[in-house]
Amino acid sequence: PVAAGGLVAAWGWRAVFVVGAAVILAGAGLVARHLPMQWRRPPQVVHRPSVALVVAASLAATFGIGGLQHGWPGWLGLGAAAALTAVFVRVQLRVARPLLDLRALRRNGPLGAALLVQLVLYLNAYCSMFLLSLFLQVTLGRSPPAAGAVLALSGVVMAVVAPLAGALSDRLPRRLVTAAG
């Protein structure tokens, strides 16, 4: 967050994406150069209609949320996203090799619960990083470096609390520690 705040202040918000892409490409180049290639084409083929449905639903949701300020176009986009998601679920239940095996998730309760917790954590990260950054800058008028400094505090808090929570989870029921967190 601090580096992103500095980038935004120096070169604008697009710099975060440009620098992020450059770091990813540099890392991929290092991996490709120094690690032997062991990848082989998997025997199963990805169900392309499922991929198309996921992409279309994501785009419809994104444009729908972005269009809510204009009224019905936003709601139309969100409705399309919901409909495409429903079609995706139906397709996943009918194909031999689904992109997301919903039946396996239903059979494996702990896996389904763990993935649901992961979704909640990602939504929390989105809200605490992206939306809080926008709130600090747009609503409160803070500079990008100041917003980045505030967001960096969450990492410090996690670094302090995580070992304590780990020690507590060794002594107390994990569910209790998780619920308290």
C-alpha cells in the first residue's frame, strides 16, 4: 500500500498497474530462464463454454456495478450477471468434466466450507484495501501516500496478532479463536 500510494502520487493510478505488470513479467522471465521446463499439456481439456460463461458473468457484474449510477443499465448488467451465473451452475452440474465440480463440493463439506471462508476473506481484503483506499482519498481527501500508510497498518496489526492467534489456537478450540477474530 505504501509503494502504491507513492506510485499514484508520482505518476497517477495507472502506474500501479504498469509497475505491477512489469514486476510480474520480470518474475516470469526469471522463472522461465532459471527453472527447467517440466510442464506438459494435461490430458483433460478445459470446458470452454464454462470459461466463456464465467468471463461473461464477471464482465456483466463489473459493468453492472459500474453502471448503477446510471440506473437501469447497471441493474440490467447485474441481472445478466445473475442469469449467466445460474446458467454456469446448470452447465457445471451437467458436463462430464466441469470447470467447478459443484457435486464434489457438496460431497466434501469441509472443502466447501473452507472455500466459502476463503471467499469471505477475499471479499474482506477487497473491502479493506480497495474500497478503504477510495474512501480515504475521495471522501476524506487524503493523499495517495497517506492512504497507503493507513492501509499498511493492517499488515503490521496482522503481524502482531497472527502469532498470538496461533498460540491461542493451540490451547483453545480453533472455532472459538476464529469466531473471535
